[in-house]
Amino acid sequence: MSCIILLLFLLAITSATRQEPLPILDSEWNFGATSRRATLHNDSSDTQAFLDEPAARKKNYQSKNILPTKEELTAGPAPIKRIFLRRMRKAGSTTVFGFLLAIMKDYSSSPAVARSSNITFDRMEYSSLNLGCLFGSAPLLTKPYGTVFLVTHLREPLSRINSEYWFAGPGKTIGVANESLWAEWIALSRPLPGGGALRITSMGAGFNAGIYFDNYYTRMLTGACGNCAVGKKLDPATGFGPVTGCSSHTKAFPFVNVTREKFYTAVDILEHYFDAVLILEWFRRPSLNAWLQATLERQLGLPRGSLKRHTLGHMRIGSNTANAKLKTEASPIY
Amino acid sequence: MIHTFFFSYLRLTYTGLSCTQQNGATQFNANEAPATYRSRPPPGALRALEAENKFDIELYSRALKYVSKKIEPFEENNKDVFL
């Protein structure tokens, strides 16, 4: 009886605190003044490791001019033709994936969209986004393939590693966590002198999760896994093809150290190429959701309110959902 | 079974309440790195991870500020919706 009363009480609280849906206004969203442009470069945190960096080296670093701009590489302000999701393992990628699938579904059924105006949706999870993926011989951002909307997402790094441990690593198979298991897990993923790592070598190519990588985000954004070669099966229609040598679940995965230069390259890539960087811990915030949706509407060339209101906080998809078919249709790039 | 249901609901409600409290438009505080996982690695492992993953920690820290700077003007300019 007491349980039922408590249950009713909790139900009442939940309904009282539920957010009202966002009103859809006739006017366009206002994205704010351009003078307040956000940057990742001049905003170093007080992390001790970065305070230790020699001042001269900081001053001499001119990262902004190293990489070509997205505008130089792509078709410019034209409506986007492709959405590319750089998935980050154990950082909410299934949620973001579900959100984008829902957007695509709305887009294709929208009366404002011509039937010929399809967009493609590509995602990458187990490979590193090396520079050759962005431009060069495996172009992600080149004019022939139209404008691409790049999305990625981050989660507090140590939480992400902890999640990898529990949901795909030793925590899942053994079910406990202690200092020695953690130390063993980290040590098994250390690179061997000849390339690869003990864990990957012993588990084989089918093992695609539960691996510890230091500085995973930096690696996955910059190709800090050796000199990657482009696969032979480049799809001329999309510009995508398998990128060999960067897949984290193969024996051939070549480890290299993540350096400060790699870090700055990751900063460059995030700032200059990604249209949306999402933070898992803010997935439920209405303004983040509205900003993402408004940005997509604008870049898809749709009037405000054309897409149904989706929220990242509720978009996790499973194999039994209506999106399962769409999920299989979206092209994986490993 | 009723216990399973009850505790699942309790957990869901707790999560929902926490998130609702955080949903306010003025709470984009990028200086507070959110702690998302209650069960952290043991202390020795945590220290090793912090030392090894300094680039990612810095990248994430900057990304928090970067994203909040992108969202805040949007929020501010659509006050009719968010505030």
C-alpha cells in the first residue's frame, strides 16, 4: 500500500515538473551576433598539463592557417546533401544517431522537399577520422559531393572510459572493478613495438569494442593511428570508401602517440569542419536541442518548424523501433 | 516483479527530476565539468587515466566552453522561448 502511495506521489511530481513543448513561431530563429563567434583556440582551460606547456611554443603555434577551410572545400552555403556523424563510442552516439535518423525521416516526408532532393547519412564509429577522410584522396568535404553537415559529440572523457570498461570491457565479462583489473585492461591495450596491441592481436578482427585507448577523442578525430591509406572501393557517388589502417578493431591497427600537435589538429577539425559538436551531459537541455534542430532546418533549406520537435534526451533507439529499417539503410563506414 | 517495477520507476523519476532541474536556460555553466558517472574507476586507475588522457580532458574542457558560447547567443536571441 505504501508503495502505491509513493508511486502516486512520484507520478504527481513528474507530471508537475515536465517541460512544456517549445512553441513554434512564425519568425526565423535568431542565431545571435556573429561578433560573438565561438572558438576553441583561445580558450584554454586551466588544466595543469597545459599550464606546463612552454609559453614560447604556445605563442608560435599557428594552427588556424594549416588546414583549408570548409568553405574552400565544399559547395558553400547551398543546402546540405549529406549528414556525416563521427560517432564516439560510449558517448551517446546511439542517441545522436537516432536523432539524426528521425530528422532524415521527417525530411524525406516533408511536403517542402522535392522527391529528388534526398540526403545521405553516413556514420563512422570504429575508424579514426584521418585527414585523408576530410580532404585528399578520400574526400569527405569536396565540392563534387555537395555540402556536408558534420556532427560529433563528446562526453566527459573519464566517464566515457569507465563506460567502455563496464559495458564492453572487463566489467562486462568479469563483472567487477579493482585496481589490478583496471591496470591489466589499460596495459593490454598498450602498443607493441611492431604495431598493434596484445589485446587486439589476441582477440582478433571481430573484437570491436571494450578496448582502452588513451586520448580516444583526439585519436578518432585526427587519425592518430598511423599513416592511413584509402581503401580501393571508393564510392564515386558519395566520395566515401573504407579507410584501411585506422580501424580500431583490426589487428593492423597501428598505434602512435598522441602528441600536442595532434591535439591542436583535433581542435582545428572540431572548430572548422564540424557544424555541430554536442555534449552528452547537455543532451536534455531544450536550447541545445532547439539550436541543433534549427541549425539543421536552416541548412537543409527548410522553413522553421518543418521538422518535428525531437530531443536528444529521448532518442535512444533499439532494434525493435520503427527506425530499425532506417538504421540499416544509413551507410556505415566502420 | 512489483519491486523491480517500483525501483525502475524510482530510478527513472530521480533521473527525470535531476534533468528537469538542470534544464533552465541560464545553467549552461561551462566551467563546471559535469560528472556523469557515479561509479568511477578505483583511485589508482583514475590517477593513471587522468595523466594519460590529458589531451582529451583539455579538448572536452574547451568544447564545453565552445558549445556554450554557440548556444548562449541563440538562447539569448530567442528569449521568448527559453527564458
